[in-house]
Amino acid sequence: MLTLAKKLGKQSAHQLVYEVTMQAQSEGLRFKQALINNQQISAILNNDEMDALFDIEQSTGVCADMVDQVIAQIHLP
């Protein structure tokens, strides 16, 4: 949604992602496939950009650092 919001605006991107999500659920599609099938989205994002959205390394890349920061702030007796 955040990637689409750069082109469509936040509310429009949110609505579009919601519609695609509901369509995926009703048709038994994986979310990524539903996004690829959507003409409006595929006109904005190419295959490489779509793949990048589903790259787990990009999604979790800073999680370990954030956990370390939280642990460093905890004062244990």
C-alpha cells in the first residue's frame, strides 16, 4: 500500500489494496497473484518491483536491530 500511495495517494492505495485483498480471498488466490492480476497495479509496478515487495529480507531487515534497542532499554534487577 505504501508503495502504491506514492503514485495514487494514501486513500486510493488503501482502497485498491483492500479490494484486491477481498478479491484474492473470494477467488482463493494468493495475495501476490491477485496484485499481479490487477491491471491498475500492474500498470504502476513492474515484476521486479512486485517481487521486491514480497522479499522477506526487506521486510525483516531491521527487526533484529529494533529488538536489540528495546532490550538495551530494559533495566533488569
